[in-house]
Amino acid sequence: MDHLQTRQRWMSVLAHSRPDELLAHWQPLNLSPQFERIRAAETGLTQLQGRMGGTGKRFVMGDMTVTRAVIQLEGGIYGYSYVSGRNKAHAELCAVIDGLLQMQGMDELLHKRVIAPLAALQQERRQQRAREVAASRVDFFTLVRGE
């Protein structure tokens, strides 16, 4: 996996993290990096688009609230984040962690103690949801017509 794919993966994990779970993995590290707010966390809307059948014509499904933040660490590295919802502290922390993950020496610790555990929690939630959906699935081909 190249650097771009690796960064996309950790940014996805951070963006999909729950604020309480992220803090539970971040706080025990006792890190307090110095950074400058380049773009203070701000909340706005983004349009969600869909396609009928995944390949049809685009249509607007609705709007979603997102919060974004941009920071710069002391070493000149920028961290970015976009998270769903209005939690500005969560967006800023995600941006700080994105910046730290780009630093040599910090990346291994953060992958091991923050990203990997959060990814495992998210994967478990996806699997649980898939099991719930599968349990309620109705197979219409097994129904017998009453003729």
C-alpha cells in the first residue's frame, strides 16, 4: 500500500470515528502537540448525491452537516479533517492526529494505539449490521403461490 492509500485509510478511520472512542484511545497517550489553527473548525453543509442502480443519472439525495478543520504542527506539517456532524473538538483532534501520523516516529505509535483499534471497532460494527440485515432477510423465491 502506497503512502496516499495509507493516508486515505487513516483519514477514513478518523472521519468515521466516534468522538468518545477516539478520545478513549488518544488521551492515554498524554500527547499535547503544539499547533496553529490554519482553518478553525467550522460547520457547514454538503450535498449528498446518488445514482439509481449505482450507474444511472445523478440525483441529490439531501444535505449532510460536516465540520472541517486544518491545523499546522510546529514542524510545518498540515493536518486536515472532515467529520460528519457539528463536533468541532472532534474535527480538530482528527486534524491534529492526521498531522502527527505524517511525522516520522509518531506514525507507528498512533497506528498501533489509535488507528488500528478504531478500525477494528468500525469493522465489528459493520459486521454486526450485516448480521442484523441478513437475519431479517426475506427470500421471496421460496414462497409458494397458492393456485
